[in-house]
Amino acid sequence: MPTAPQIVLTTFGSLGDLHPFMALGLALKRRGVSVVLASHPDYEGKVEAAGLKFLACGPSMETYRQNLGIDAAQIIRHFSQDHGFMLKHLVAPYIEQGLSELRPIVRQADLVVSSSYAYTAHLAARLEGRPFSTVALQPAVMLSAYDPPKLKDAPLVLSPRTELGRQYNRAIFWIGEKKLSGCLAPIRAIYAKYGINMEISLGGVQSDRMTLGLYSPLIGDVAPDFPPHTEIVGFPFFDSEDGRRSELPPQLEAFLSAGQAPLVFSLGSTAVYDGEDFYRTAVKAAKALRQRAVLLVGGESPLLNDDFGSDILCVPYAPHSLLMPRARVNIHHGGIGSTAQALRAGRPQLVTPVFGDQFDNGRRIERLGTGLSITFDRWHKHSAIRLLDRLLSDPAFAHKAEAASAVVAQEDGAERAAERLMQSLPVTV
């Protein structure tokens, strides 16, 4: 009797990184695959509650706090200001620990699938001689000279029409890698220690075997300079708080049913740690515009103890899939998970990027015409009022958001990715 194929999925980061892999893992499990999802220890309960096997790999948030001697809000501030901080302090010091945890299970795997910055999984697969594929969760990590990401400080030509423009973009990428070479050096040194000579780019690790873009072609399609065997398969969706059935808290359901659709403000699961000023500004803007508002402030926020009146509700978390379709406008940080949910919800968006790919995701939302974008550091009462008033008063944003929603609603990136991965398994499986 043939044994079930074994696939190891590995991702690190926020819920925006975890949820797509949970959706993919469940789609693979429905096809009879034995799936193990490896990630931060913090996610164990959630992943196992969803019915997936879990392997704790790498540091927890508490480990980061203890080793860096700073709280979560300070970590987010450092991370948002310096991409090198992530590589030097959040990634490199934990690769070898993760490698010892991951190698025994990778050794038995028929396929290893990781996100772009899961160096541990890539190295484990190389050392154990196992097939390796990459999942790109957002267009930014693909670093195409044809459709480059909007990065915070890089002066890229965002829509190059000529080869000269694309050559210029390649030069900017090269300069960026040189600037970050010191931060990448510890990672390269670990590869070298194990006898693996591997080129590592700003976009993380890549696979010559298969790269799946787990995002919608609406925000970025395959470009000529993508890795071989790249396919854009669409957004996956999973957003249960505890890994079980998604539902709105009773207090939130009652609020939504009691009046007009609100503005919904969210900073995801990471930027939320440094979000108190953002949310207080959101309250002022909503009141000035005479709009009801829901604020997803995280479980540790002092705002949960404040009384902003009957038209403002603060809750720790709510499934975006259930809340965002009931908003007038969705205001979020531009993480790829929030961006996907907001597109599927079919409501105008205001993106307030904090770091990394969020700037690029905001730019792509503006390019679609489904929303506007303003950087987190420019968010204040007057700018918020001005942009929200545009989104509320101009019907073109709502029309384009509805059209985009109709496309995204037909996508099932997790199912399509699972099918492609199954097709790619070695013939001996």
C-alpha cells in the first residue's frame, strides 16, 4: 500500500505569513498529504486546532524580547526603520537552532516548501538533499526589474517602459544588496559553514524547481525575469483567531447591526504593537467625519479600557473575512493578508504602510484604483480626514473595489497551489 506523501511547510513572521501556509496545508491535507507546518512556537495551538501537525522551530516573541532587551513595540520600530535589523537580529541568530529542529523531519520529506525568508528550511533541504520549492506571498519579494516593488528608500522606476529603465532598476537592486551585504554576511557564513555555496538576494531564497506566487494576478503577474517555473496562483484565505471556526465576537456583531457600516481600522498582528497613536488619530478622524468606526487594537492595547462613545468600538481582533465586507472603508497597514482580505471584501481601502512590502502593496492598491495609500509616519488627523473623505465621496473607488472583489472571489490560491505541488512531487511518491 503506497504511503502518503510528506510535505514540510515552513514560514516565519506575522499572521500574514502564517495564515497562507495554514490554508495551503489544509488544502494539501484534503489531498491525502501528510503535512507538517514548522514555524514560531507561539503558533502551535492555533495550527494544531486547525487540524495540522506542527513543529516548533526558531524563536518565540518572548525569546526576541529577552535576547534583544526591548519590548515588542520597540522591535517593530527598529524593524520598520531598518531592513537589516531583521536579517541581523531576528533571522541570522536563530538559523542554526532552527536547523537542528528541522533537519530530522526534512530528512523524511518528499518536498519542502518555504516562504522567501525561511533560510532555515532552504538550508535543511539542501543538506538533506530534499526537493525544495518557494512560495512568494507578495510581489515585492520577486524583485522584478519590469515591475519593481515600491521600497521605502529605493529610487526605482516603478513602470519602466524601456530596457534602459529596467537596467537602471537592476543597478538599484545591486546597490541595495551591497548596502545590506554586512547584514547578509552572517547568513552566508552559516551556509558556508555547512559547505553550501548559495547566492542569497534581497528577496530571500529562490527555487529553480518551482516558485508559486500566492497572490492575485490583479496586483502582479509573471514577469520575464522571474525564476523559472513561476506561477501566480491567487490569494489563499484563512483568518480564524484560534484555528477553529471563524466568527465575530457578539459585541462586534451587535455594534455592526445597530447602525450604518463603519470605518474599520487594523494594523495586523505585528504593527499593532506600536499602534496606539495611530488608533487615537483614527478616532479623531472618524468623529470629525461623523462616521462609526471599529478598531482592531490587539489584546494588549490600553485603548480597550477607553470609552470613545457609542459610535466607536475597540476590539482585540476579528476575522477580516467577516468584518471587512461590512465596512464602508477598510483602513489597514498593507500587510499582504490584510490587503487580500480587503480586496475580496469589495470595499475601498486606505493603506497606511509601516515597513517592508507594505509600501508596495499600497502602491498596487492605488494602481488598481481600489484605494489610496499614505505612509504610517504621515498619518495624522488632517491627512486621515482628507483621504477618508475622498474614499467616502468618490464612487469610483467603490465601483473598482467591487470589480476587483468579483475577480478575487473566484480565486482559491491554496487549492491551486496544492494541486501544483502535488503534480511536482517526485514520481517515486
